[in-house]
Amino acid sequence: MLAGSVALRAASKLVDTHVHFFDPKKFPYHPRATYQPPPERVEDYAVFAREAGITHTVIVHPEPYQDDHRYLDYCFTQEPSSTRFLGTCLLDALDPKTPARMRDLKKRYDGRLIALRVHAMNAPGEPPLVSGPIKNRDLAAPQMAKVWSAAGEVGIAIQVHFLPHHAPAIAKLAAAHPGTKVILDHLGRFGMGDAKAADQVLSLAQHANTVLKFSGWGYSSKDPVPHADLAPFMKRAIAAFGERIVWGGLGHDAFAHVKAKAVFDTLLAAATPAQRQAIREARALAI
């Protein structure tokens, strides 16, 4: 039995909405990879997920593979019988061909594709990229709006990895495309912004199609696990988003898994039992 897994088995359904896999030996990184991390193999995770009682896993297709989804294809073939694998894709939102490619991937993955990930990590004053590696595209570009609209039509979400000062642009897109679900990665990395950052991220809750991802705690916390300094923000987030919060980053192994459980118990103490259950089950994503 996996150490620490029993405590997390309390829920009959347990969803990890944010897992990255890397296997550069079998699947070399893209020539335009923005970083080159060490391996995190899907085969190892499959064993861990079964023992931990994780029933659903969202594989977030990472930047080192850019728009080459062959490793995601392979990951789906490694799905353990106990865990349903779902995934996100990475395409250039400014490419006019992207809506058609989204439709093709949705069909190819037969219901497993839940989102297109969009990166807006350029700092204030840093211009967005118009070409090259797929990252930091202009959220105000006309083609971006077309992609958000197409995602809603295809039936997938837009998953935004962003810095807080991009919240107004995200709000504008969320309001203009109410039929497109918008997943806000890593608590909006509010700790990497200025004094207004938390308010900027939380203001996105006014749009009913937004979902806050409870993940990436270390990006905003100055404290060690369980990141108790994030408790005031999470109390406000629970009040603002309610059950529109999902959990990601449950770990690739027993050690990380136990730490993730400690973070969950500490930072979601203000949530009701029903809210915590909804967050564990990622009900906001209807997985």
C-alpha cells in the first residue's frame, strides 16, 4: 500500500486536474522547447495513481513538446484500469488553423480532450510574442477571440496560465464568450503580482464560466508546505468561486502526495464539506 494514500481514498471520486509527463528519451523535446525538465514518466505515475485511489487524471500537455502531441497519444495508451486519463492540448492561438486543429484533436481523442492551454506569462511592459515558441500570445488579438469562440463550439475549455495583470484581458474574453469554460491555472499566480494581484484574480469569479485551479501553491507562497500564508486568499477564493474550484498537483509519488493532502486540508479548511467534495471531484469541469 502506498504510504499516505489511505487518507486520500475517502472520496470515491478523486480527480487530479494538473499533471505533466516528460520522457525525452522516448519522446525528444521539440526544437522550440521553452525548457527541458527531467523525466516524469507516465508508466511510473500509472502505478502511483492506482495505489493512491486517483480516479481521473488530466494530463496537461507541456511546453517542451509544443504542438507535437505524440507523447500525449502514448500516455493515453498507458492508462491504468483504475484511472481515467484526460488531457489538454497546446496550439498557437494566433494561428488561423488552430480552430480546425482543435476539432481534429477533439475527434481524435474521443472525449478525452478537455481544454486548450493558453500561456500569458509575459511581465508588465514585456510585449507578447507573435511567433516562435507557443507562449505569451496576445490575449487582445482578434484571432485569440476566434479561438475562444471555437473552443466553446468544440466543447472544450480554455485553460489560461497567466500572470495577474492579464486578468482584465481574461475577463473581457470570458464575458464575450460565456459558452466557453475558462480554467485559471495555479491560483492565477497572484503572489507574483503587485498589491492588486489577488483582487485582480478574484474579480474573475464574477464570470460564471470561470473555474479556479487550486494548484501551483509554491508560486504564490513564501511559506513551506502546507503554505499557510495562502489561507486568507483561499478563504476569499472559496467565498467568490464556491464549487467552481478544482484541485491539481496531487503528486507523482507518495511523498508529494502526502504534502498535497496537507495543503488541501490546511487551505480549504474554510470550505464546507460539500465544497471540499466538489473540489476533489472537479465537478466544475464535469469530468
